[in-house]
Amino acid sequence: MPFSHKKNIRIRVIGYLDATHGAVHSHTASSITVRCLAKSLKQLSFWYPDAKEIYLVWDNWPVHKHPQIQKVLAQQPRVQVLWLPTYAPWLNPIEKLWRWTKQRVTHVHPWGDDFNEYKNHINSALNSLAPGSEELLRYVGLST
């Protein structure tokens, strides 16, 4: 079924950027709820089984401070949250990943009538970064 600009359709992405290898782990959904984020956070231990500590660089999105999210984080002692100041997206490498995605995948895309194809291209681009990318690390400012 073709979609159009008149439909209320959207895609939201939860993403994690490994600052050492440039690997990206992501999930897409129509909206990011507390439950969705909590489920995603529980996978961090599986993605990084050998990490002594896992640092999350987070902005002040209210969902990040939700009691259920804080409970999930408390159950994962290896995960440490580094809070960014309010309204400082230039300090967060994940914001630069979203910019990279917009520039390379979603800007002037040809899938205006096929939302599923649009989502597939976004997922494919993010999944291609799962093994890591030195180019992405340079782009987000974590490598020279």
C-alpha cells in the first residue's frame, strides 16, 4: 500500500554509538516510549559483554529521567550516564550521527510514496555501521 505525505506516519530511532569502534546499534519505532527505551537499554550488556564500564552520553530528554528508566539503569552497574548540559546537542556525538543519517540517507530521498522503503533504507544505513566505522568516528569528532 503506498503512503503519502497526508498520512500520519513517522519513524523514530534509538541509537547507540560505540566511541571506540564507530559501531552503531539502533532500533526503530513509530514512537519512543519509556518501555521501548527500557527494552533497548537492557540489550547493552549483550552488545558489550566484555566492557568493564559502558558510558551513555545523554541529554535532558524527560524520558531519560523517568523512574522506570532509572530502575533499568540501576540494574546495570556497568552503565554510567554522562549528563549533558541543557540544549547542548553539539556536545553529543549521537546528534552528529543523526545529522550524518539525514545528509546521506533521508535528504532528498526518492521514497516519498513508499514509507516502508524509506524505513528500510534508514535501517540498512544504520545496520551497515554495526561492525564499526572509522569514517563515522572522524565525522562525529571522536577520531582524527
